[in-house]
Amino acid sequence: DAGITQSPRHKVTETGTPVTLRCHQTENHRYMYWYRQDPGHGLRLIHYSYGVKDTDKGEVSDGYSVSRSKTEDFLLTLESATSSQTSVYFCAISEWDGYTFGSGTRLTVV
Amino acid sequence: SQELEQSPQSLIVQEGKNLTINCTSSKTLYGLYWYKQKYGEGLIFLMMLQKGGEEKSHEKITAKLDEKKQQSSLHITASQPSHAGIYLCGADTSGNTPLVFGKGTRLSVIA
């Protein structure tokens, strides 16, 4: 199984503060993704990356930025957190038979 | 409009009963993926279907792909409490873009 870890697992932050979530993989996969999961909406794509410094927007990218300076790390940044960004965030990598997901980061913006 | 519709949204079944969850796409399906999620946890891969008419089984779970109808079904035989959770379908609708997901089906299995 691919090694994919997300950090932190839980975070509470205040409105207006910047927040960075990290996704780390150990098997050199080219494609990495950030999704958010909300009740009534399922999983929605925020941003994805298809290589070092190569990223693209997803369905719900407003308010988020990403960076990938190394193959193994894909960072998701909320520049100025808002309450609407309270969610569970999942990172995923693409393998031959589908995506493997991290355990998720539960973010609460108060 | 939702690209990938799952039905039902929630399901409560008695232990030992069979059940079916459906996933219908508004676009051509190049690949269809089923995942299971326990509350508060990540997504666990169940099955991938790529060819029309393809059917795969794992233990008591069977998934089928009807390419013409742009639809997949997930069937659980003789449900058990361990089957409880949220089932999500994900689809590749263009051949080279990130997966889109349905909203999920919440399954409860009662004794």
C-alpha cells in the first residue's frame, strides 16, 4: 500500500488566520489531490497536482492555494480562513487502480 | 446539476438482508470506483470497473458497470454490521481528469 500521511489530523483555527495542511507520500506518485468533504456535498476537488510545481484548480478552489516543491509533499493553504472552510480535508494519490486517500484533516474555523 | 448521482442517500437494513446502491453519471464513464468510509475515517478502496458489463466481487460485495446506462450498482449480499458506513462512487468522466464523486450513501445495518 502507498504511504500517504496527512498532518495535522485535527486543527481549530480562528477566522482570518492562515492555515497550511500537509500531505506526504512515500512512493513517488506523480498525481496528488486535495478534496474536501462536507455533509450534503460529498467529496469535492479543491486543487490537484500532476508534478513538481504543476498544479491546477478544482471545483472549489476559491480561498485555497497549493504548492508542490517536492514530489512527496503537497501543501494546501487557506490564506485567510473563513467559517465556510470548516470541513474534513482529504489528500489522495493516484495509483493504477484508483486513488488512495489519506486519513483526513478535520479543520474547524471559529 | 450533480454529475454523479447516488441512490438512495441513506439505507437502513436488517442484518442478513441484501441491498443495492446505485450510481448514475450524466457523462460517459471511463472508469467507476467504489469506496467505503467509516465515520471519521478515510476512504477505503473497494472496486474499480472500467469496461461495459464488467462485474467484480469481493467477499459479499458485487459491483457492476452498465456502460450504456452510464450506471453502476453495488450489491451487498447477507448484510452484516461490518458493512455499515458510507459508500461513495467516484468516476472518471473524461479519461484524464480527477475523479468526481457522488454524495455518498449512508448504510446502517441493524440486528
